[in-house]
Amino acid sequence: MKKIILSFLLILSFQMMFAQLSDWDNLKVRIQKSDAEIANEAKKAKLKTWDSRAQLFLQVYGVNTANIYVGMHQSGIKNVNGNLLTGADVIVGTPKSTKKNPDGTLTWIYDRIELTFGKDSLLEKWKETQALDDKALEKAFEAIKEAEKLDPKKTYTAKSTTKQTTAQIRDAFMYKGIAKYDDGNYADALSCFDNSLLLYDYPREKTDTLFSPGMINFFAGEFASKLNKFDASKKYYAKAIELNYEPITCYRYLFTIATQENNKEEQRKIVDKAYKANSSSLDVIDMLITYYRSVGDTEGALEYIKKAVDENPTNATVYFVQGILYDALANDSLSTDEAKKQKYFEESIKSYNKSIEINKDYFDANYNAGVMYYMKAKKTIEFAQSLPSSEKTKYDKEIEESKKLFAEALPYMEEAHRIDATDQTVMSTLITIYLRLQKYDKQKEMKAKLEAAKNK
């Protein structure tokens, strides 16, 4: 989420240069004049009064931050790909003081604003410490709505100048919402995004496509979830899905909410919808497994995965997941049907093999298949050791069977080691297998590798 927000903020910040540097005291006088106008019944009834007020408070909102953007250089004028970019010291001036932060960033402190630069001397974020009006954006939006009421022909919001104003207010609400989220103020963040979404209903220029309502609904869903407003969060995510914005991620968050609410029926519905949206998605498959295991129905999950295999015959992951489910059934401690468990074991190995056939460098598939044979070999030894001394023939037979199983495990584990030669669990497993198969030179070699890895 943090990464998404940062990239979103970076794009958005370049759109925040709408306000011109304005004189603080001059704006205060203009605010007083505007307040007087809307208190006057005659002037209050004029559309122009409210239109001017909207533009005024948009300017008020940007008085401290005009022409500041994330990624701005600390100082000077830089030539970047033929574009001259002005540094913060030129735009805002020399700071009153500076502060080094524990994370290595540097904060420049001014009378009404603080700018924080990363180690690369580029602006990461800013914070207003004294706003001319904390409700400037809300007042700008309110003025737009009041002007709209005075326009029965509905031509006001369709004007290009109004479109520009509403777009600027909308994007400012988005930025403010992100900043509030970054400060942990989720309630204000959600309020800002609600306003931004309302402004998306206003007429826009055809070129106004940088930000999508789907994205805003997605973030609003996150904010609402942080506030435990799950009903609101579900509506936002549902709208984001409708607008085709990150649908699988939205389903994942909806599934998490349903889990928190312990609503199994809702979980099932979400799983069904997510599967129809993308049957090969790892997130969807994970939701499937989580849901069906939570209700004690691994075979139910398996039915979905079989469909996914049919629909995605060249996808190594779905075969791998099918292997995991068969693996779970083969090792179900509550089942006493050994013949059925053996069948599941064989199906699991088949699935892992198919996964490896598609992707020979699939570490997890090789490792899991190796572990299945390895654990079966260990259980065979344990059974042999439980036999009375009088059953030596049976004991010898079981020990011989265990060696065959270790031999089956060996190529999978060696492949896993080839794919990731640093995995110490694989090394330890190979040491045991080499010992059981009396491959002492190999065992010695692997022991040396393991010791070297541990001492790094």
C-alpha cells in the first residue's frame, strides 16, 4: 500500500502547481470581502459571487505550496532532459532552520511549511504548519455547489474554466487525502476522497484522464477499512471492481473483511466472483484454499483447482497448488483410508511433476515432491523400528522400501539445490538422504557446503 501511495503521490504532485504565489495578507483581505459578499442577500444570489469564491479559496489552499512537488530538487536550476527545473530554495527561499531526521532525510523549516528531502536531495513530502484557512478546499467546493444551484440551464459546470477549477479542487482533495493517510489520519483522508469522488461527477475535459474514479474508490476502500467502517469499505471496493480497477486486489481485501466478520457465506461468494474474474491468479487460488480449509473442505478447493488446471494447462502454478491440495489429503491425520491416501499421494506427485515439466526451475515444486518421498521414507523407517525383533524379515523389507523412497526423493532435492544452492534446509535433507543411501562422499561434500553456509 505504501508503495502504491508513493507512486500515486508522485504523479499527483506534478498536478498541484495550479496556484500562483500570492501575498498572504492580500488573500486575507480578499477572504473578508468574499465573506461579506455571501452575507449580502443580493450578491449571494449571483452566480459570479460563488464562482469567484471558488477560485479564491483554491488560491488560498495553495498559497503555501504553489509550485512545490514531490521530486523537486533542493536547490538551483537543473536541466533534466532539456527541461529547466527550479529548486526549492529558488521557489520558497532559504529555510529558517534545518533538521536531520533519524531515517536520513533532511527537513527544511519555514514559517508556515516544512519540506522533507531524501538522501538524494529530492523532495519527498511537505507539511503545512500554518494554513491560511484549514477548510479552504471545502469552501471552494461549497462555492462550486452554490454556483451550480444558481444555474438552471446547467451551463456553468460545462464551461472550460469551471471544468479546470473543479478538476483542480478534485485533485487537491486527492493529494490532501493521501497526505492525511500518510499521517495516519484516516477519517480526514476518507472525507477528502469522498469529496474527490463527488467532483468526478462534474463535467470534465476529454483530456482529463490522468486519475480514474476506480483508483479513488480503491483508496477510499482502504481508508474506510482502516477506520473499521467495513460496510463503507465494501461499497468502495465493489465500485472499484465495477470500474475494473485492480479487481483481484479488491476481492482480496473484501475477502479479508469477510474473514474479520467471520462471514463464511460472504467469503464463498467473493471466492466465486474472484475465480470467475481470474482463475489462474495466485491471490484467487490462495483465497480458495484459505476458505475451503477454514470450513474443513480441502476436496472442495480441489474441485476449483481442477477447473483452473483445465482452463490453464500451461500454468505451472495451478499444477503446483493442485499438488499441495493432494498432498494435504494424502497426509490427513483424520483419515484411516490408506488406499485413498496412497492415491492422493500419487496424484500429488503427478501434479508436482507436471509443474516441473512446465517450469524445470520451479524450486517449490521440486522441494515439495522431494519432501513427500522423504517423509514417506521416514514413516516407513519408524514403522520398521516399531516391529518386534521376531519380525526381522518384515523389518528388512520395510528398510529396503525406505531406501527406495529416499532414492525417489533424491533427484527432486538435488534439483532444488541446483535451483537454490543457498537453502540450508535442502542441504540438511540431502545429507540425511545421502547417509541413508550410503553415498558417503556426497554426504561429506554436502556437510562441508552446509557448514560454509552457516559460517557466512
